[in-house]
Amino acid sequence: MEYYTTKNKLILTEYGRNIQQMVEYAMTIEDRDERTRCVKTIINIMGNLFPHLRDVNDFKHKLWDHLAMMSNYQLDIDYPYEVVKPADLQTKPDKIPYPNRNIKDRHYGNNLPRFVKAATELENPELADKLIGILANQMKKYMVTWNKDNVEDQKIFDDIAGMTDGRIQLNENSFKLKESKDFTAPVKKKQVWNNHKNNYKK
């Protein structure tokens, strides 16, 4: 009995051992024209294995690249494309330059303080007040999510003053934010019933 562990290692497992053996057989054909015809048939069979990819750009090109790889680049034929070189497979992509931002208040993120600063540049005072009200409530929501405790409105107002270098000064008389409990998701009755059943089973 022949075990898979005794056979040659598959170079591209997605094509299976039969395709690998076809490529190896094509390499033994001495006549170049006959070898080329055989290889074109193998390419068609490889394409039939992935019919959903036929509309992908350069699909044929990829098949020829894979064929060259399965032959360890030993297949002597005239390729219709310039196939990938072994050295190209060893190259590493360039590192993506990630922005290194020092976020002072991580629970607010990076964009929300920028929106608060942008509110100071609005020429329409009424529109600026509405925007600050929306942002202040959003800040409180983030704070409640972060702390899971009651958050004082004055804390939000102080943070806004710090973000705007004191240009926006708010107090509880001019702005009334939502209650902390309004930002917490209520427990659904179904969930309560499920918890009750689980406790009963115990």
C-alpha cells in the first residue's frame, strides 16, 4: 500500500496531486511542440477547477505562474506570459507607515476632539451650539461606556474647554446633557427570562 507520506510533496496543494503528476509527466515529453500542447491542456484543466475566478483580471497569467511553480521552473516551453521568478516570491512588501498619534483621551478617540475644535471655526453661532450639544452627548456616551459609572456633566464641559484651548466654555445652566442611564442598553425581557431559566436549571 502506498502512503501519501512516501510521495513527492505537493507544491500547490489547491490543485491536487493529479495536476501535479500531469505537470511532471509534461516535463518528460521530449518533443517541444508536443510538450507545449500538453501543457496548454493542463492549463485548461487548471482553469476548470476554479470557474468562478475566470472573470478575475490576469487569471490566465496566474495559472501559468502556478504551472511554472509546480514544475520548479524546470519546464522548457515558450510561456505566453512572463512568469513569476523564484526571487520575486521571496520579496517582502514595504511596511505600511502607520500614523503615530499621541491620543490624550483614548476613550474619545482621535476624530471626536477634531470635531470639537472644528466647531470653534463655524461662523453660525446657532449651528455651532447644536454641533457642540451633539458632540458633548457623544463624549458623555463614550465616557459612560469607558467607566461604566455615573459621569458628571462638568467633566465633559471641562474636557471640551481643554480641547478648544478655553474658547468654548460650557456649564450646566447653558447645556443639559442626557443622563448616564440613557446611554446604557436596557436588559431585554427575553434575556432576563433566559437568565431565570438558567438559574433554575442549576
